[in-house]
Amino acid sequence: MMKIFNKTKKEPQDLKGVLASFEKLSSDLKKISQELTGLKEQNKKNLQKVGMVRFNPFKEGGGDQSFSIAVLDDQDNGFVITSLYSNANNRVYAKPVANGVSSYTLSQEEKEAINKAINI
């Protein structure tokens, strides 16, 4: 008959062995806790917030083919991309965002996309 659960570690035989097992578990838990703290800090820098606004910048026709998308991290740093679409051409702009604001002049739609991303 085949053994499905094959134990390779010996169980502690006395109190000293049990205490050694608890010390190893405690050490492992401490390492995992430190790794988790590091991952949480790294995650703050990951892009994680997205806000999008569709609009029509040219009132003579077409639909809401233009858009602004803001992509931010936990500290509200990132970028906003705007695409202005018309029948003749398409223009795309990207602007950096730091702490929820940009050093460049923002359109109303870009501000709205940033606010949507921040308030997710």
C-alpha cells in the first residue's frame, strides 16, 4: 500500500524538543512579519489608483471619444494621460502628478480624473 502522508520530521519527544519547536516557529514568524512589512512599504510605490473621464472637447460633432486617465500610487504620485480625438487627428498628452497635483496646467477633465483616482 502506498503512503500518502509521509512524515519526514520527527515529533518532539520531550519538553525540550517542544520548546525548540516553538522557538523555531517564533523565529519563522518574525521573519515572515518583517517580509510582510517590507512588502507593504513596496506596495505604496506601486501604481494602484486609476481614474478615467471621457469627454467631447469639440462641440461640432462626434461623441465622447476623448479621455483623461490618471494613474497614481498610494502617495498620489503618478501621471495623467489625455487623448484629444477629432475626425482629423488624435493628440495625446502625458503629465506627471506629485501628491495629487501637477507642475503643468491641468484641464478640468484631467483634474476630475485625478480626483476620481484619489477618491477610489
